[in-house]
Amino acid sequence: MIELEGVPELVDPVMVAAFEGWNDAGDAASTAVGHLDREWKGEVFAALDAEDYYDFQVNRPTVWLDGGTRKITWPTTRLSVVRIGGEKPRDLVLVRGIEPSMRWRSFCNEILGFAHELGVEMVVILGALLGDTPHTRPVPVSGVTSDPDLARTMDLEETRYEGPTGIVGILQEACTHAGVPAVSLWAAVPHYVSQPPNPKATLALLNRLEDLLGLRIPLGELPEDARAWQLGVDQLASEDSEVAEYVQTLEEARDTAELPEASGEAIAREFERYLRRRDVGGPGQAPGGHATESGDAPYLRDTSSGRTRPPKPQRPDRGKPKDGDGGTPDDPSAGPDEDPSDS
């Protein structure tokens, strides 16, 4: 029985979800939903029962002190609501948690139960995967769906993937079977600097979400953190000739592959973004608060403030990149260990 007492009637609600774990390279996706929750002051209204879905030897609870009283925080998935003001206010239902250890079908059914009760019109699931992408270029973000009509109307890719998947792929298919429009947005994280955080990938996901939903998301310090992250990785990579050479190879491959994309259609899309955001600006942001990703601004992270530089990039493998489970994470439709060539 789902109880939603205290939750007001929502306006044009969209559910945005992300899960820590296999589908969250660099913590980019879960950090993006956490950013939305923090910037728009989300109010938690529900949490799934941790006993039903998590193996506590895999995802351990934490103990902390609250005024001398010891308390326990259990790993779980929480739902909150944020209201976006403006001329046309709307609500977002934010789902942030950890990929469940068991009972995935029940887990997805419970999430969909909340979506049904709240009148959610669409579900957007954020993910991040490891890939052969250079940190010096804009983060590739793929939008995929299992709904052919949605793919056509929202300029998305229709996934054709077959193979192992994570909770993002399972939840997307559950939404499709339940008749709920669902989209997955996947950011590609450089596999040679996979340690979290990756603010540049988080920023790219939020920018793509803005375009998908027609929102303006307050970005706070995220653009500054993204530039600092890139400059930090630049410095670390320059200290290792093998990594620097590998990054250059990735840059050349990326630039060659994207050369045909410098088309009138691509330029028009960027110009439309400019027009939508030109009335707002500021340091570290493109017009209208849309953060840039180039990392060209002369900003270095201040270590005295407590912020740390990113860890030293790992030496690249000569084969395909490996994720924490030993897979080859390249698929933007089902999980970080999957091959996107069929999607």
C-alpha cells in the first residue's frame, strides 16, 4: 500500500531518477539528481524499505552521531518533490538511491506505483558509463528510449541493445511495458580518469536534461568545478607522456568522427540554446546560465579551500576500457558494460 499523505497535487510532473553503482561512472548521474534536489530544496516524501532490496554486506549502513545520540543510516532509495517556478511552473519527482541487490522487478513496480499515484507524465533516468572519450572534449550524452514514437518526437535514439543490463535498463523497460514514456540519458566518462567525482559529466547530464524538458537549472558552483576538474586532469596527464599520447589519440579520433556533425542542423541547435539563455549570463556560464564545458577558463582549484584535485589518471589499457566489474562499458541504453554498436 503506497501512502502519499502530505504530497500536494503536482503540476505536469516528470520523474528524474539515478542510482549509484554499476550505472553511475564517476558518480555523475547520482550527483546530478543530488544537485537538483539541493538547488531546488527537495522534500523527501517516501523511502523504499531497505530490507526488501539491499544486501547490507554489499551496501553497508553507516553509523553517525547526532548530538551525542548514535543513529544509523540505511542504504535505500528516496523520493522527493521539487517545484520549479516561472511562467509555467511544474514539478519534478526525484528518485535517488543505490542499485538494488535483489528483487529488481518488485523494486521497479514500487517506483512505478509512486509514478502512477503522482500522475507522472514521463520518466527520465540518468546514467554514466566508461568510454573511449577524451576529457578535453565536451562530454558525449546519448538519449535513448524503447518507444519508437518518443524517439521520433524527441529526437532520441531507439535502443536495439541485447545483453546484460543494469537497473537503468530494467526500469526503462518496466516503464515501457507499463505505458509510461521513459528516456535514459547517458554521459560517457573517460575510462582513464574514472574515479569520482566527475563534475564535467554531471554538468553535461544537467545540460541535456535542460534541453529535454525545456528547463533552466540553477548550476551553482558546478561550472567552476567542471573547469577545475578538467585543468587538474590536464596537469596530471601532462606529467605522464604515455597518458598524454593516448589522450591525443582519442582527441584525433573524436574530432574525425564528429567532423560530419558540424552541419547546419547541429549549428542551429546550438544557436537555439544561445537564444533561450542569452538573457542571463555570468562568469563560467554561457548566455542564460547554460554552463560551458570547454574548460578554457584560467581557473585552478584552490586546495586551501578543502577541495581536492582529481586523482591521477590511470594508465590506459591498450584494449577496450574496463569498468569495476571487468566489463567493457560502452552502451548508452542498458549499462556500462554493454556494446552500443547495436543501439
